[in-house]
Amino acid sequence: MSAVPQPLRQPDDNAPEVRFEKLTPERLDALLDIEFSAYSHPWSRGNFTDALASGYECQLLMAGEQMLGYFVAMLGVDEVHLLNITVAPAFQHQGWARVLLDALALWARGRNAQWLWLEVRASNLRAQHVYETHGFRRVGERKRYYPAAHGQREDAIVMSLPL
């Protein structure tokens, strides 16, 4: 028995264009709203302003004026280190993390990077699965890397992706 073909969905003419843009100080408040709603231990305003001042790649994924997510990455010698990647909670489970990772890989390849590196909380199995399905492999651990509840620390899983 064969599946019944489904009609193609027409694009919504009213849907906003999805695009990437660089983080600017004017967009920082909206980014921080997402950061603080997404994490128990979010980056601070200072972390983001330091990243901008250091010349790190800070890209926003936008739909019209709505911020869907963002990433912050640091270029090294032949490699890029993903420092922060976040999809706004209202837009999670819709494939936007993959879009962000694809854009990151494209940007890294454009800078002749051979590897992408990242750390992820050992407890964040959902993110680990997203990274693994994107081709990242677990290559190590950093003990007590992340802050956790009640003054504790949590291990990080180190993952890499050859470009």
C-alpha cells in the first residue's frame, strides 16, 4: 500500500523573511530576554559585550523583528569554538538549531576552519542529540566546567565536527 501524496503547502505570503544579522548593542536587550528565559545559568550582559568587543562572531537569526535564536563563536587557528547557541524557547523543536549550526559551519568554512568545537552540559541530552545528528562527535569531558544549582558544578561534554 503506497502513501497518498500530500499537496504542497504554499508559502505564506505574510510570513516574515528569515535572515541572519550581526548582533548590535541595540539588539542586546532582546537577546538577553531570550538568554535569561532559556537557561538556569545564562550569560550576562557583560559576557555578550565582551564577546562583541573581542570580535567574536555574534549572529542573530531573525524573522522580521522577532529573534528566533543566535550563536556566538570564536575563530582560532584552523578551528572555530562555539561559545553560545540558543533558540528562543517559543521557537524550540522547529529545526532552528539546525539552521543556526548550518550557518555556523558555513561561516567557519569561509574562514578556512578545519574543525568546530563546543562544550555542552552533561545533563543536556537533547542538545547532545542535536549536535550528534549534525555530525559532531564526543571527544572528551571537562570536569566541573559549568555552574550548577546550589553552588555545585556540572561536567561538560566536549564535541567536535571536522569541516
